Amino acid sequence: MKKIVALLLATMMMVAAFASCGGGSESTTSNSGSGNGDTKTGTGFSIDAADFGEEKGASIKVWGPDNSVKLLKEQCNAFVKKFPDQNIKINVVAQGEDTAATNMLSDPDAAADVFGFASDQLSRLVSAGVIAPVATKYAEDIKATNLKAAVSASTLPNPDTKEDTLYAFPETGNGYYLVYDKSVVSDKDAGSLEKILADCKKAGKKFIMDAGTGYYACIFAFTGGLKIEGLEKDNITQKFNKYDEDKVVATLKAFSTLMHEYSDTFTSLDVANVSSGFVSSKSKPSTCGAGIDGNWNSTADEEALGDNFGATKLPTIKVNGKDEQMISMYGYKMVGVNNETKYPRTSQILAYYLASEECQKQRCEELGWSPTNNTVVESDATKKNVAISALIAQSEHAVAQVNVAKTFWDPMANLGNKLIATDTKPDKFDFKKLLKDTISNIKDE
């Protein structure tokens, strides 16, 4: 009962706090950077001091992934300096985006006011009522300045009104692609998984992929034509497309056969081992020739490989003699506001700032994160970034990471582990049963 009351009060606060932010004449929309009075403007970010209401001295907790905490702290400090009269205090805490929703749901009162999370978690947050809708004033700007796909992924029907509502501030595209050492794998060979494995074996290097984690193991089934298409009406059960079972089964067998053929080269390890495997010194040569890595590790990969850094979309694999493009999962990282925050105005403004053109440009240049802001997407910094270009290219061969059932990940991880298991004999293994069991386990709550 206490939480229900708290939730109702928080919702009432949000409505009252943003009644004046509905895009009326009192809001400032200029992005020229030449504001006057109390107006604070930046690239793609414009706020009036009045937008804070009576929230002077707000103390805000922010969650962000460990590998971005340093820059996140710098951005939060810059935000505080933009509004010195507000006396804002911000505490940045490392919190993985993959578990943000779980921690938010377990105790919203103790959770962060502003938090980063992966797009597949949005439906859980909305259903539980723990994420606040984006205030109208900021929602209009987000919709106008970000990629349509990113805005769509951040939008869900309001459980009460059934109207499509923007619930999060998109901050980056999120996915993975092929990373390779050009001294081991040529740019031409990087288009074929068979050639990549052969090159790595010849050089005595490993090909690293986290085949035992559902986020990556879904490649095996997706490449065969299986797709997830949101959730059923119960908002719990995973919905799938009408796929060709024989094609998916043949694809699973092709992956398993190839991985067993190169069992001394193909290595299933945590994704962090890709960049660390590229590191080379006089006393310890590199161990990795190529791998599947995420854009969040692109800086580490490039630093390790230097001029030999190569990145491109995932390669093809031969299935029944035909080259099939490997299909990945592609999502977004978002910034959300806790619906039970004591400082709804300040939290919304901070989230708006963290998703702004200014901050996205910084993450693009310093962390190699792919932007969703249209201006940054079209900038030279983005177009000249090999890793971001690879991610964007792979996004055209991917299944959207939205409305993913929480039961999806473990069965898909089990599928990956089965395909690479030493005791799996590809010429005798029942891949059709594996596929059916995987689908059944995903659908069973």
C-alpha cells in the first residue's frame, strides 16, 4: 500500500511539475546559444531556470555503466555548472544497463533518480509504473532531433490512456559487429566467417565470441530467419515470426559444424576478452585475431590494435552452399527517470541534457558510442569512425532489441552452449529438437 500511495503521489507531482512544460509560449526553444536572462542554451539543449520550479538543492543519484562513468561524471559536473543557482548535487554510481530494470523494480525508492538502461527493458519498466513519461516539452524536441527508429524504440502505449508515449531519452545505438586484426585477417576475408576462421588458425590466433550468452547466441537462430516480434497481449510471452523451421535448423547445424571444425580456433569467452586478446607486447604477443565485440569496447579495441584495427558488419556463413548474412540483435541505450524521484523536474532536465547533441557528440568522440541525434549521426566525427560505421552497417542486418521477454535470454544462451559443446556431434545431433526446446522454454513463464 505504501508503494502504491508513493507512486500515485509521484505521478501527481509529475503532472503538476510539467503542466507548464507542454510547449506553451513560456518555454524557450532556441538552440542558437545566444539566450539571455536565465535561459541556458547549448547544442540541442535549452532550459529556463523556471523549469526547475521549487527544486533548489536537489540531490540526484545517477546510474551509468562502468565503462562510461568517468565521462558521465564530467557531464554531470558540467550540468551542475550550467545552473549554479540551483545548488544541484549529483552522485554517479556504476550500474550495468543490462540489470538496471531489475534493480529499479526491486526497490524504486532506493533506486537512481536518473538511470541508463537497455531498450529491451522498457516494457517491464512501463508495466510496473516505475519510469516517468518524458515531459511534453522535452519529448517534442527528442522526437524532432533523433533517429525515428530510436524514438520508436523509446515509445510504448501508456497503460492507462493507451496512447503512444515517449518514456525514455535515447542516447546511443547499441549492438555488436566484427572486429579484427588486419595483420591476421584481410579486409576482403573479413566478409566470410569461414575465411576469418582459416586466417586466425593460420596465424595461431583465436576467434572470440561469447556464444554462451543469449545476447550473442541469438545470432545462430536469427541468421536462419527466426525473429522476435514483441510480446503477446499478456505483455509477458515472447512473440515470434512465422519462420522456416528447416532453414533455421540447417543454419544451426552449419554454425555448429564450422565451430567444431575450428574447435582450436573458435573460442567462447566473455566479450571483454576480445579487446584484451588484441593487446600485444614484446613479452606477450596477442592471442586474438578477430572477434564479435560491441561498440562500447571500440576505444579499447582501437587502442590495442592501432593501425591494424579493422571493424565491419558481421560476416556471412555458408548454409547448404549459400552465403547467408549473419543477423544480430540491435538495440539502444536509453536514459530514464524514476517515477518516484523526489526531484522530478531536475531529473527530467538532467536526463534531457545527458541525451542532448552535446553529450552524444562527447560519447561518440571519447567512447566510440553510436549516436541517435540526427546532427551527430551526420557529423564527420561519426562518418570517419570505423567502429560506428560498422555498427550502422550491421544495424541493417539485425533484429530490434525491443520488447524482449525476460525468459528469452537463458534458453537462447543454452542453445549457443549446445552448438559448441564438445560432446555435440553435428552429423548426429538433433538440431530440430534443440530449436523446439528453445522456443518452448522461452514461451514458458
